[in-house]
Amino acid sequence: MSSCLVPMKRKLSSATRSVSPPLLRRRLSPSKSSSTPNAGSDKNELTFYSWNVNGIGALLQKQIKFSSKSIYPLRTFLKDHNWPYLLCLQEVKINRNDETTQRRVELAANAGGLPHEPTYTTHFSMPKDKYNATGFGGKVHGVASLVRDDGPPYSVRRPDWDLEGRVLIHDFPSLQLTVVNGYWVNGTSNPYRNPNTGDVDGTRHDHKLRFHAHMLNLCKSIEKRNWNVLLLGDMNIAPKRIDGHPNLRTSPDQHVKNRADFNDKFFNQDNEDGLGGVDVFRHLHGEKRKYTYHGRGRPWGESCDRVDLIIASRKLVEAGAVSGTDICDTPKERGHSDHVPLWVSINVGKIVAEIDGYSNG
């Protein structure tokens, strides 16, 4: 069983509630969170996982025989992590026209399930940029989300500006919460081509900065509705010196500029045009050293970075709704990938109390 287990969740009310105004921004003091949620914790919670799988094939091909049924590694992962409500996967590497593999993902998530166990619905965003997303036979990038079928109602959308299959947006109206599954651009000096003409339009570093701006605009539009936003995924940025081992990447200089732009847009409370969000791992675990990227071919822990993050709206944290988070940083959890999973638990009762409190006030 995993060292990052979370409790099963019960079905939640889908009653519509009025929108609450945002709380005032203020500095947050770090609170404590156990490395795993307690087995007896409030069942009125949702747990979200994120994992850059670096290709989903290994989770679909092998099978574990259990009685007369076959359980795929993907189903095993869900079971071992106590059936998360939402599993956000990045770098699934599926061609957008490969419907067979997309169906296999949903099969692998559900095959072999027992009657009392939850089932999942899958959603995908695949690359369609013919100039910038053609690697691996058109299977480069790609994100997928697996959503439990027994939770609150939701809808899924894909932003028009994302042509590389990097973003899935999940809206939960009854909770006034949007969860974004993202595989953020990795900045390099390689050329970026205009997706309409194919002409060179700067570098992948420039494209990364534009991606930051798009994601910030998305977050601001969500918060403008007085909803909360939760960003999960591989963000290809280690925010602070403590997030890189043995060193933080600083060369070439553009990596430093990309990091400064990211931190200013998503964490800086003094930037009125930014999100002013909360890095929930740092908020709940302080200066604890854990990492999400562990490159293969080198001894475990020799070179690693915390580039997969979970960022929450500040008012979501102020309401006490972020009840736990951790990084499953072990070789076993990394599996076939070069990243490990991470998770966050959201106390739905705190969200509902906040919504009801403002509507009654």
C-alpha cells in the first residue's frame, strides 16, 4: 500500500448556493499537516492527486490477475491511494486521433472493480498544434483527468489558447471551485513557431512566459466570479532555492527570469495584478525538503527538484478548506515515471460554511 493514503469520500450534496465575496488578503501563518490524512478524518472532503506519468502506456499494458478479473496498474494506483476524487495526469503522450488508447485509459481505471468500489470517467486534452507539438508521432505532452462518478456535479473545458494539450479545467458549481490540471511549458532556447503560419516567433522561453500570462488570466477570471481556484500539475518551475537539490537551476539567465515571472504572477501578494496564491506544500510543511522530479539513470536523491506544485486561492486557505497535502517521494511511487505523485485534500464543509455564511449575512 502507498505511503500517501487518503480516506474514501462520500457523495456530496449538489444543492446550488449563492456566491460569496472574497476574503481580505492577509499573510498566512504556516499550519501543520500530517504526511497522510488520518484514517478517521472528516469524510466530507475531496482529495485530488497530480502525477506526471511521462507516458501512460505502462499503466495500461500490464495486468494483475485478481480472482477471475484483471486489474490494470492504473486501477491499482487508484485503489492504493484510497480512490482519490480527481486524478490529474500530465504527459500522457496519446495522439489526439488515437481513440482506442483513450478508451483503454477508462477501461484501465475501472476494470476489475468490485461492486462497492468507485468508478471513474476520463477526460483528455491532446496536442493539436501542427508546428509545435509533433514529437513522438504527435504524442508529445497531453493531459488526462480521471473523475470519480459519485461526487458533486462538474463540467470540463479546454481553453482556446492551449493548442499543445496542456490544460483541463474542472468547474464544480456547488462548491464554487475550479480545479485546473496543467502541464506547464518548459522553457528552452528552441524556436517556437506561430501555430497559424509556422514562422518562428521567439523561443520556448517566450512561449513559457505567454503561458504564465494565459494561466494568470484564467485564474483571475475565475476569482472575478468569487470562485476559488486550485492549480495542480507539473509547472516546470522550482520556486525557491530550497526546491532544487543540490542546486537550483540558474543557467542560462532566462531560467531565473522565468522563475521570477512565475513567482510574481502567482505568489506575490504585493502584485495587485497577480493571483497572490498559496503554495500549499510550503504553507502546510514549511521548509521541509521534498521533491517531485527524480530523473532516471541517477541514484535516488542525487539530483531532484520540486517542480510539480499545488497552488490555491488565498481565500480557500484562509477559510481553512485546505486540510492536507504531501508529496509521495519514494522510488516505488515514482514507478515508471521520472516524477512522483502529490496530493491535496479539500474540506468541503469549510467551503460550504463559507458560502452559506456570506449568503446568510
